[in-house]
Amino acid sequence: AAGVIQSPRHLIKEKRETATLKCYPIPRHDTVYWYQQGPGQDPQFLISFYEKMQSDKGSIPDRFSAQQFSDYHSELNMSSLELGDSALYFCASSLELQREGFNEQFFGPGTRLTVL
Amino acid sequence: AQSVTQLDSHVSVSEGTPVLLRCNYSSSYSPSLFWYVQHPNKGLQLLLKYTSAATLVKGINGFEAEFKKSETSFHLTKPSAHMSDAAEYFCVVSWSGGSNYKLTFGKGTLLTVNP
């Protein structure tokens, strides 16, 4: 079965540079979530999109922005990168139309961002 | 707000012995609870989920968890540990804080399996 695809898998950037992470959800999934997992930390929710509209926002810095496109893929744009942005960034997708009091989020393999 | 507390940051067991990873939750509503596993340098894999159906939930790889409302617990167990079970385990609660659902993770429990 098709899974969530994230690209690139690894990314190395310098301080103050910009980075763009991409997420391709499972086909027919309409919701995308972004999470950030720092070294030795638990994943933290950043932002989510449902049907191309931002649906919720977590602890996402103002330097970051994201959007979901017409084909449901999503991009996380990160500007003025700082050393502390080094982390594993996960994307997850779900099908909200089948809301039954819960949703199952399927995670991609993550993009490991290293800021030097 | 909803949260989960994983009571042990590190659990070490011998191969073939039982595994118990403890999780307590705090929720104003009937929660949806999950256990995810993360192997080194890998993504997150769903082990099992509780969604207000049966309180004893069976997952993949022989893991199971029991939802106990009176104790606000959702502990993960496995009768016999295997070397391949060594990984980080996250207890997760799902809640709706907007128009859809987001996950709140516990701090994780690192499971070490000794030969």
C-alpha cells in the first residue's frame, strides 16, 4: 500500500538559509499534519491542513510557513534557519471524512534537517 | 488540555521476559489513545489504538494494551520480549483542538532488550 512520502530525507543548511520540506500524503487522504522532533525529544505538533486550508496551529515559529496544494501535497517552508531548527520533521496524513471520534494518522519517514 | 505521561524514560528487559511500558493520560473527554514505536533513525509506526471500543487492544508484533478508565492508564505489554523490540515507544493521545485532530505525544520510553 502507498505510504506518506517525504522529501528530501536529509537536508543540510547553513544558519540564516531557507529550507523547503515536501510531503505527499496517502492517496485520497485530505488532511496533512506536520510535527517536529528535536534530538531526544518527543514529536511536537506544528500545523495541519484540511482540504487545503489551515485547520490548526501548534508551536510553529513565525519563521515557518506551510501550505497544502490542490493535489493535497504539502510544503513546509522554513526561513532564517537557526541551529535549534535541527530536527526530524514528520509529516502525517489522515482521512478526516471518516471521522469516527478519532483519526488515524499515518506517518512518513521524516526529513532530517541539520543546520550548521 | 489532554496529555499523557510515560512513567519510565528507560526500561531494560532480558530477551524472552515480559515487557511493561506504563502510560497515564489526562483527558476531559473520552480519549483516543495510541502507542507508536520508533526504531533508531526510522519513522513512527502505529502499534495499536484505543478508540472507545474494546478496552483490551491487540496490536502488531504481539503487543497489547489495556485501557483502564478508573486508573486513567493505557499500559503497553508484551509477554515475551524480542531483540527486535528494542526501540523508543510513544504513548499518544488524540484530541480535537480546532477543526480536526492532532496528536500529543508522551516523552517516550526507550526499551532496551538484553540477550
